[in-house]
Amino acid sequence: MSCGSSCRSAAAAMATLSLIAPPWCSSVEPTAPNYVAGATAFQANCAVCHGRDGAGTPSLAPPLSSYPARYAASPEGRRQLAITVLYGMFGEVVVDQKHYNFKMPDFTRLDDSALAAMLNFVIFDLAHAPESTQPLTSEEIAAERRQPMDGAAVRERRVSVLAALGL
């Protein structure tokens, strides 16, 4: 016995209906980021390696879900965040006992306000820093821009910042 065209049409209709979620299964809408301009800059510049949600890419780019919030709590950590986005970083890094070896590009082409917004998106929207943490300012970025360094120096400095933070 053959199914025929009416059976195939019914099967196609059922397949189409299965793609539509019933009203009682509606998903929760994601919340809007606190730093919208930073989210836009992040998606355009960072998401390709770190992922749209900052979860990272195995062996390539580390997740941004914890360390940035910890960095933002100290002056040296804040400097590290600024120089990392300004000058990039390369070489092996370890985050949460996982190894990453990549060459993060520099973002000196972006202005100080865009970099501050992007970092604040990472710190508050992705890494969920406590409210007591102060947002980074464009002035902090500008101060680091006046002291250029290369990606290798950024990575070396990261080691001392991690030690100071107990990470």
C-alpha cells in the first residue's frame, strides 16, 4: 500500500507544525545588555573568536565569563583589560585550567569610548561583575593608549596581574 500524495502532504504539514513552538513552550527572551554600544562593538570585533556569549573557543580564545570581572576590581587588572584590547596579546594563556594559544589582534583603531563600552559589556553583561565594580572609562583607555606596548609584553604583564589577584 502506497502513501500517496495526500500522505506526503500531511507529513510535510506535520513537519512544518513541529517547527512552530506551542504558546505554552515560549522561551524566555534574552535580556537587553546594559552596555548596548559595547555589545555591538563586541559582536563586530570579538565574537568571531570568543563567541557571541563570550564562552570562548577551545584551544583558541578563552572564555570571558569570569576573569574580566575579577580584573575590573583592581587598578592593575583594569590596566590589563585596557592594554589587552588596545594592543592585543599572543602566546599561551591558561584560564580555568584550560590552555589557549592564540594571537589576539590589537584594537587601537577603535576609539577610547568604544573600547570602554566594549570592556564594560564584557565585565558586566558577560562576566557579571558585582554592582560595586566601577565601569571602565574612556579616560582609563586613553591613559593606556599613551603607553604603547606589544602583544608579548601584554601577555607577560598578565602573568603578574594574575599572581597579584591570586588567580
